[in-house]
Amino acid sequence: MVRKIIIAGNWKMNKTMAEAKALVKELKGLVADVKAVEIVVCPPFTALNAVVEAAAGSNIKVGAQNVHWAGSGAFTGEISAAMLKEAGVEYVIIGHSERRQYFGETDATVNQRLKAALAAGLKPIVCIGETLEEREQGMTEKVLLTQLEGGLAGLSSDQVAGVVIAYEPVWAIGTGKTATPEMAEETHRYIRCTLKSLFDEVAEDVVIQYGGSMKAANSGQLVAQKNIDGGLIGGASLEAESFAALIKNAVA
Ligand code: 13P
């Protein structure tokens, strides 16, 4: 099976409603003829509705940056899967390293959020990745294995086929240090092999994105690798022109 290329912009805590609308309106025009890439933008919660409206009728899909596992209740500051569905959201990022680092996200909470997202019919983008210290200690594979085992625990193979994995080496996020295409491919291959050992042949269908200082200048080389099926983009997704160029170069 030929895997889809999915490129998603994670806007993190950036863009007011007005800024978000303006960005999507500009992006729409720039990527209107792109067919080979599934394009996703993930604004903050407050701008989701505005972005869904601005993206209507275009080839731009909308994702959220987090989802809670409960249907409703006393969880101040959290958002449920049903709320996201109602807002017109299709994708949701789960377990970003910033949430792991600053907000106590663990593989167990990633797993709970993931199950809620799947049950609601949202397409999850589950983030994994090692820190610089872990890489230097030769622990990358062990860290990724633990994150995959814990994060995807209890899922059926069919469910895993619908999960997007974003491999984001923490040391490459926002630092300008991208993993070389060869280095990233080696890790992506390891992730796919691990998925195969955990969930069987369905691993061949799983989209594995790369994230960490991906930009227009390196997206082509990265996505050309056999096991790199797109990207999760921070900084370069905040301007329509840079994001559009990154998307087009990825499949040029
Ligand atoms: P940068 O593209 O800014 O390095 O961020 C990557 C990221 O964290 C996307 O989720």
C-alpha cells in the first residue's frame, strides 16, 4: 500500500483568531493545486472554529493540539473529543514533547487521550522522541520503544492503522538542528520495525511524520526517505509562504 504524505502545522501557542484566519486564507491560495499531500493546520483551541470556517471547501484539514480522555466533567482547562468533533476538527496532536516536559504528560495519559480520540473518530497524531541526553547515552531506541508500547497499549492492529506517529527528536525542536535525512530514516525504520513487532503487518500502513526544524530547504530530502511520510512543523508553519514552500518541496 502507498502511504499518504501528511504535513501538519503545529501552531503551538501562536495566532489570535484574526491572525489564524488571515494565515489560512493566504495558505489556501498557495496550496490550492497540491494534491499529493494531506495538509493539516493545528491552531490553538480558541482559533479552531475560525480556522474550520476559513478552510471550508479547501484541501486544508484542521487539527487540535490536545484532547482529554473523559467525555465531560470536572477537568478545568481541558477539552473533550466531542467538543473537537463539534468544532469540525479532524485531527488531534497527542503527547507532544512540550506537553510531556511542561504539563506532566506521560505514556499512560497519552494512551488514555488516544483511546478517547479514536473512539470519537478523530485522527490522532501521537508524538514520540528522545531528548539530547537520551540520544547521547545511546538510549534512543529504548525510549521510543517505551513510548510506543505505553502510548499505544491496548490498541488493535486496525486502530493502529489509523494512528499517525510523529517522530520528533526533542533536541531538534525549535533549535534549527534537524536530524540528517539518513539519521531520521534510520530512526523511522526502527519505529516501523517496532510497530511491526507490536502490531504486525499493519505497520506498513502507519504514517510516520518527522518533526524538528523541518523547513522548505530540507523537507524534500526528508520526505524522500522510504519511511518518512510527512512532517509535523512548528516554526515554519506560522507563515503561509514558508509552510506552502515546505509542502511543495516535500513532494517536488
Ligand atoms: P519546529 O518545527 O519549530 O522545530 O517545531 C517542531 C514541533 O515541535 C512540531 O510539533
